[in-house]
Amino acid sequence: MVTISPNLVYKHLSSSPQLKSAFQLIEGDDEIVELLRMSNIMAVSRLRYNDHGIVHARIVAGTALELVDILNSSNIVFTTLRDGTARTLDDIKIIMLLSAYFHDIGNSVHRTQHELIGVIIAKDIIHRILKDLGYDTKRAIALRQEILHNIYSTAYDVKCLTIECSIIKLSDGLDMSEGRARIPYRLGKMDMHAVSALSIKYVDIEKGVEKPIKIIVHMSEIAGLFQLEEVLLPKIKTGLLEDYIEIFIENNGRLIKFYPL
């Protein structure tokens, strides 16, 4: 069992030299770092929403990589491997890492239609990073398009067409502990969104028994259910992981199954 946090990504870097190189390229790239900073200028400073910057990117990356390992150990066939756009598990992890860092980058322009804006902004940067990692032009284009699909499909009303995209969408929704809910809520305003977000203390993920993925959401108040119903379930319903997930709620020492019932 692991707890979702910004540090989870570092656990996975040691398992793949290519993934570690990609992480170093991304975090050392002035354009990427500045776009993530501007995403928070727009989302947090101007709209008074919750974090959409580099900490969120690290959390989504670590969560997505953990879910890849869980699904791989359960012999789930990844869509990009099936279709030949990825050739190795390392390719899939590169897709996950870059998707995590770029999925909210459109917020650097505006919150409205930020998924579409993100695709436009990220295209050339992603291609550059993939070329720096040693991919030839055709392979870089194929992986780039998978990453752009993931970015675009994080929108609530867009259907994921791959397992990999579904992992990113779920990972985005799982960043919900201690007020980090993925429904933007006004900072400093105590409404249902804020109360619900602050009720979630931390989230654990592990390989399940009945389903490949087991998620445990630890709540201090039952108000946290609002986040699960309004954030997690829509992300699951618009992805391809519905048959692979079980969600439990832990509240005051009681473990209650939430999904599927």
C-alpha cells in the first residue's frame, strides 16, 4: 500500500534510467517549469482555485506510475502496447510522466478550455523532450499523440480511448487530500466544495483482491463523499478502468465499500 503524495514519483525513477532522464529533462526545462508556475498564477492567484502547478504534476505522475505497475502485475493489456504506439513498459511510463506534467498546462492561458489549450501549447515541447530522450521522429510523433490524447481527455465530458489515458484521468482525480480536491473551489470560501475537500485526509492505493486496483480514501467527515461523487466517479465513468477499480472509505476506524456497490 502506498499513500498518494508528491514524493511517490521518486520511488519509480530508480526503476528506469530512461524515466529518470525524462524526469530530469522536464524538471530542468525552464519553459515547462515556467508554464507550470503560470498555471498556478492563473488558477490560484487570480481565480483563487486550488493547486494546478508542479506539485500537482508530481502527484499525478507518481500516482499514474504506481497504477501502471499495479495493472501490469495484474496482466492488464495496455492499449498503446496492443496498438503498437508503445513498444515497452518504459514507453508507457514516459507517456505517463509527460502526460502528468502537461495535463494542466493550459491553465497558464486560462481555466476555460484549458485541456484544449494545453494540447496546443504542449505539442512542440513534448516532441522536443521525446527527441532529447532519443526517440526517432516517427516514434516521437506516435508517443506525442498518445500524450496529447491524455491531456485533452482529462476534460470531464471527454471519453478516454486508452487504458493509459484512463490512468492519467484517475490519477488527476485522486489528488484530493487535505483540500487538494480536483473540483476547483474558491480558496477562503467555506462552501460544500471546500468542506468536502478539507474532509479528505489522505488517499492510499494498492493492488486489490477482487479488483486489480484498491483505493482507500481516509475521511475525517462524511462530507468528503461529495468529492468522490463529483470528482472520482465522473473520471472513472469516462475512462476504461471501471471494471478494475474498487473504492473504500475509511472514517472513524470504519472501512466502508463505496464503489462498486
